[in-house]
Amino acid sequence: MGANTAQKPAHWRQSGLHWWWLIVLLFVADQFTKWLVVQNMELFSRINILPFFDLVHVRNYGAAFSFLSDQGGWQRWFFTVIALVISVVLVVFLRRQARELTWLNLGFALILAGALGNVLDRILFGYVVDFLDFYVGGYHWPAFNVADSCIVIGAGLVIFDGFKSNRTATE
């Protein structure tokens, strides 16, 4: 996962955990935007913002793109457990990695913030609140939220780090 994962930094401030403030900020932003939607929009309502973007209020009982949303409810706990396990793994990675692995640590921090934002929804409500709807003509991208955006951007940063790095697999 990085050139310096073998030796844990002596203090968490010298590790990837120095991004804790961003994780908290994005988690709060995710929860606040979802709260605003729930408080101010009826379920399934839509507000047109731009010719290619609407705010909507929908519930996602599944995973990405509503995967498994039509199952009997077991998926709520399945996705919750997966997200919690991934979150623990990411915290461990962040603690073990040197602060200088900026893109990798930032990517993990964003994924962690998003995973925690969506897992809280699943635990409290049994679904995730989605509200961002982008489209071209009649073709809509599945609605998503701030947490989903964090996960996608974070994954992109992890991939970017893998390509930009000149580290070898044997390091």
C-alpha cells in the first residue's frame, strides 16, 4: 500500500491519520446535506437546478446504483458490515503509512469519510439518502450523495497514486 508501510510512523501526526480533520469535515457535510434534503423535500420530489442537474429525494436500500436494493432487507446489514470492516482497514492503513504518501492517504481518507457517512444512514434508517441527479436528455446517472462522491474521488486518488508512483512492487 505504500513505500513506507513496513515501519509505522512513531506518532499519528506523522502518519496518514493527519487527515482526520478532513474525514470529520466530509462526514459532517454528508450528514448535513442529507438532513437538509430530508427536512426540505418530500420523498421522490425533484427540484430542477440546471438543464442537466436536479436535486431529488430518494432512498437507496442497496449499494452502488441500487445494487441488491430489492432484496428482503438482509443487504442492509451485509453492506453495513462490509463498510465497517473497510473503515477499520483504512484506519489501520492510514496509521501505518507515512504522512508523505499524500495522494494515497488523501484517497483513503475520502473513502473512509464516505463509507462512514453511508454506514450511519444504513444503521439509523436502513437505507442511504441520495439526492444528486445528473442527466443528459432522458439518460440519468443514478442519484448519489456527498459520501458517494467522496468514495469515488478517493478511489480515483488511490488509482492515481498507483500510476504516478515510481515505487516497485518489491518495495
